[in-house]
Amino acid sequence: MDIERLAGHLDDARRHGREVERLTLEAPELDLPQAYRVMDAGIALRIAHGERVIGLKMGLTSEAKRKQMSLGAPIYGVLTDAMVVRGTFHLGGTLHPKIEPEIAFRFGRGLPRAADRSGVLAACTGVGPALEILDSRYRDFKYFSLPDVVADNASSSHVVLPERWLDVEGRDLSRVELVMSIDGTPRQRATGAAISGDPVLSVVQLCALLEERGQSLPPGSVVLAGAATVAEPLAAGMKVELDAGWLGSVSVRVEP
Ligand code: OOG
Ligand code: MG
């Protein structure tokens, strides 16, 4: 398996805004551990182009997302500083962008390999609402298998991070009401419980996935816990807002 070549192929597709066929058409034997290595190699290419890793994102942590994508298990992807959007998102260079409601965590120190719920809460220095903008490098945003989507950095494209980070202590994130509106009309609603039963448990799952790969969450990381609902397609002119009750809100304007 030529991990570097597959990573370069997907990185070219991303940089040139050009769709490609899913990797498993050409490499049906690509398994999940190899797919994570393709993801790592793709991130190494982005670092070589001057990007900096700021954290990780969980994906497919809600039943709604697993159904939408016909995929069965949580995965993770990597976030870099170049993915962070503030205020306005320009569609130029994207292929088939979608947006979804998320909850973000911030960690001052790193997390131990097999962190549990209390370990995650103890290390957390803030939580807030976030919007993830997904894009897939695969034709029609179809990939059919976990290795395909993992190799493509779990369809990561951009992220709108919280404007304010709140203290999570004594709060129950599973009861947060999330409403994602487009141009003022509510389009997706869920409670935090849609995310792994409790978004904190998504971070616990992330630590377990990292441990399987002999890794742990680095200090200073931001973590997206995974979307609470299905993703909505993005189009120029939209204003997308996520209202998350006591957690606050976050919004983005979409331009060509
Ligand atoms: C995979 C990424 C899923 C989430 O929050 O569930 C994800 C995809 O939908 O293509 O980011
Ligand atoms: Mg997501």
C-alpha cells in the first residue's frame, strides 16, 4: 500500500478543488489502520505547506450522522489553523460543502491515553458551540466505507469555533438544546445527548481511538465532539446560525 501516494492524491484533489474516485475503488484492500496512516501523511503535507495542527474532530458520533452517511462507527480527523473560519466563509475551492452543528472542547493540558469522563472534564478549559463545514474530495460526496472517509481526513474542510469558551464544571452538556438555522429558519434540532449520549463521552471515545494508535491528545488541543444532526448543504448567500442555549451561539455568512 503506497500510503504517501494516496495521501498526495487526496491532497492534490483538495488543493485544486477537483473530485476524485474513492480510494477503495483502486485499493480495495485499504483497511482502517492504513487509512489513518493516509490521513496522517495528508496532514504532514499540510504542515509542510505551513499549516499548524490545532486539534482533532470526532465524526459519526450521532445516530443521525451514521444513518446519513451509511457508516457504522465513530472516527476522528485532524483540524489545522488554516481551517478556522471567522464571520464569513468563501465557497471558492470547495466541492460540495455541508454544515453541521457541533460542540467544541478546549484542553489546556494534554489528556492521558485512556482518559475517562472525569479525566476529560478535569482537563477541559472551556466548551462552546461550533459549526463544522465538511467537504469530501470524493465524487458526489460518496465514499461508502470507513477507510475512504478516514483517509480523506473525515471529510474535514473548515470550522467556526466558539466566540466565548465557557466553564463546563457542573453543567450537563447532554441537555443543551442545539438549533441550527439557515437564514433565520430552524433546519436542524437536537439535544447534546444526540452526540454519543453525552458530548463528553465523544472525547472519551477519541482518547480510546488515539490509544489504539499509540497516541494521546496533545496539550492545547481543540476537539469537536461530532455533529448532533445531519449536515445541510451550503450555498452562497446563506447565513447559518447555531443557537445552543446557555452555551451561546455562533454564526457564519456564506459567500461565493
Ligand atoms: C464524515 C464526517 C462526520 C461528524 O461530525 O459526524 C463528522 C462525513 O460525514 O463525511 O464530521
Ligand atoms: Mg463533524
